[in-house]
Amino acid sequence: AKMDGRGSYRYYSDEFTRAARERIDLSARLRRAIEADALEVHYQPQYNVEDGRLLGAEALLRWTDPELGPISPGRFIPLAEQTGLIVELGGWVLRRVIEQGHRWRAAGYPPIRLAVNVSALQFQRVPIDQQVGQLLEDFEFPADQLELEITESALMADPSRARRILQRLRERGVHFAIDDFGTGYSSMAQLKRFPVDTLKIDKSFVDGLAEDDAAGSADDRSIARSIVGLGHGLGLTVLAEGVETAEQLAVLRELGCDHYQGFYASRPVPTLEFEALLTSAPGT
Ligand code: C2E
Ligand code: CA
Ligand code: CA
Ligand code: CA
């Protein structure tokens, strides 16, 4: 029994070491990628549910390591949060997107709103009101064409600080969206204390909207309906993320959801492809 115990401990320990080494290796690669400007931003268009008008885009990070290939944000964002690299990474994305927005304006593309994700740790560590304010000035970018996406938990970690920071940026005209809404715990009372503009219905509720499974679908529909009601009650815009089918979109239209994004309309696309969308978009 003793042998077994040691054997399995050693096995576990090897696994543990390997996983730790992999993470260290991956964060070193990520650090180099940031330094070498080797990351990319893709843009996923956001549309008006009612008339299909292109309204904006969410900026999403893409990283391809020369040896390991593409690594998903679902993997490297949590890692960047654990190592603190998110501070640099988050700053890099903000600069890159605002710079791109500036270029599109200068080139005469129709104005749209660009949404950038701000992670919880980034929000806690960086005075983003100063950082974003500076970038808006550097690139003479109109504040109301920038939206910051932030989760409920990031706001709730220190609500009064969060409120101050949002307030300062809101005064300049920056918009705020609550990301993954419905997965956290904010109540209506808490929500109305923050100057936010948009609620993003989490994809997990959109998935079941038009499923055959009548029970599950009814649940997701009531959740989506409540979020639309709550959002509109507070004077906010409601956007559904992860819309993949015409059926889901039809349900969202019925529920009065304002905006949407998802593979049904378009995947996140590289800059050049997004420019083509901007050029051909009806109504912009
Ligand atoms: P998120 O902010 O909730 O972003 C939406 C995710 O859903 C993106 O995954 C997007 O590609 C994906 N998506 C959009 N429409 C559909 C759809 O119709 N079907 C499916 N199956 N997926 C869809 P992605 O790009 O892999 O990003 C994952 C997460 O990584 C993001 O979730 C966000 O939390 C984080 N992330 C990505 N880029 C950044 C960034 O620049 N900064 C920070 N802090 N986080 C980022
Ligand atoms: Ca997001
Ligand atoms: Ca989201
Ligand atoms: Ca999500």
C-alpha cells in the first residue's frame, strides 16, 4: 500500500510539474508575443436586430505562436490574469483598437462603436480612466465611439471605486457594457448605481432560445425576456451575444432585444475583412 501511495503521489507530482512548466513556457511565449507586437485583434460585427444595420464591433484578441499554432483567448487570458501579464496585454489591446479606430476615421469609413474587453484584474490594477483618457487624446478618438465591456464581478469587487472610474469615463462620453450578463449576481438595485449603457445577454442563454427541448428553451426564453425587461426598465440597450441561427434571432426580435452579434451574422474577422464589411454595410 505504501508503494502504491508513493507511486501515485509521484505520478501526480510529475503531472503537476509538467502542467506548471507548460504554463511558465506559455506565459514566456505570450510575453514575447506582446513585445514583438505579434498579437492580432479581430473584430466581430454587432447589428441592430430590427433592421440589420451594422452598429459596431467587439475587438477580440488572437494569438498564434510560431511553434504551438493558434492559442485561444479562453486559454491565454486566464493565464495572463494569473501572471499579471493582463495589465500589459489589456493596455496593448486598448491602444491597438483606438489606433485602428483612428485610422478608420481618417480613411473616411462610416463611424461605428468599437467595444473592448476589460478583464477584472486589469480593472482592479490599472487606473483605466487615466489610461483610456490618455489614449483618446493621443489618437483624437471620439469617446462615444468607444465601449468598454466589463463583467459584473469586476464591478462588484470594489463597487464604489468601480462607480467612480465608470463615472469619470462616462462624463467624457465612453460607453460601458456589462459582459456575460445573467451569469453574475447583480441585482437591479446595484446595477442602477453604475453608469452603464448596455447589457450583453450571455451566450449560454442564447444557445437554448430556439431549441427543441421545450423545457430548457422555455427557461432560456424567460431569462432572456427578463434581461430585456430589466435593461429597458433601466433605460439600457440590450445586446445578445453568440447568436448562431435565424431561429434564435427571430426569438430575440420577438422579445424586443435591441442588438446582437454571433456566428449567424459573422465570426470575428481580421481588420481587412472588417473593412470590407464596413464598406458594404447597408445603412451606415
Ligand atoms: P467574451 O467577451 O464573452 O467574447 C465572446 C466570445 O464568444 C468570443 O470568443 C467570440 O469569438 C465568441 N463568439 C461570438 N459569437 C459566437 C457564436 O455565435 N458562437 C460561438 N460558439 N462563439 C461565439 P473568443 O474570441 O474565443 O474569446 C473568449 C473570451 O476571451 C472572451 O469572451 C473574453 O472574455 C476573452 N477575451 C478575448 N479577447 C479579449 C481581450 O482583448 N481582452 C480581454 N480582457 N479578454 C478578452
Ligand atoms: Ca466580451
Ligand atoms: Ca461576453
Ligand atoms: Ca461569454
